[in-house]
Amino acid sequence: MSGISIRHYEDIEPTLFLGRESRRIITPERDGSTKVSIHRIHRYAGLSNHIKYPANDEILCIIEGEGFILEDEKRTAIRPGSCVFIPAGETYRIYNIVPLIMLAVLAPARTREEWKGRPDLVQLEPLCETNS
């Protein structure tokens, strides 16, 4: 696969998790990206969960809403414009009392198959065709 991919999040079916939805915008399956995947995440109000990606660095860019990240005992506020780098293997918790919308960049790219084993997964987005 070669060429430039242009996607709009509203055209992507969401993957549903407990308390949030994720639209996998740039993916290995659809775009051929192996080094990075980009997800638009909408976390519903009142969500608090532990997160750890053993093999993926993660960058979170907050678009809308507020909350905070807990790392060990450290609590850091996040709001629109905040960008957070989380190295692979780091465990953290996000808590938001209002809806929170953010872009998550994962490197290397996380495949659809890797999401299947998540205990909080409600519904994986349908398989999609690749676009050249």
C-alpha cells in the first residue's frame, strides 16, 4: 500500500469499551501504518480506569473536557491543549468528571486483533476495506 490516507473521525465506526468509545482513525489494517496508529477517544463523564500498554508509547492530546492523570501518587490536571507522553509499560489512571475527548497516538501501531483481548471491550468496530 502506498500513498496518503485522509480520514475523518465521523466516517469511522467506533469501537465500544465500558465508559468510552474509540474511533481508530489511522490503522495498520486500513492505512498500512505500522509505526503509529491514531485514535479519537470519547470518555464518558465519571470514568476512572487503569491503563497500560506494554509495547506501545502513547501520546494523549486533550481536545475537550477536563480530568486528571494519576501516576503512582502524583495527580496532574489535564484540559484542552494538554499533551501527555506515556512510555510503553507505564501504568496510569485517567479520571474525568465531565466528558473528555482526546486524540491518542500509539507507537508502534496497535492492530485490530490486539484490541480483541481487552476485558473492557464491548464491541469491536466492523472490519473495513483498505483504501489505496
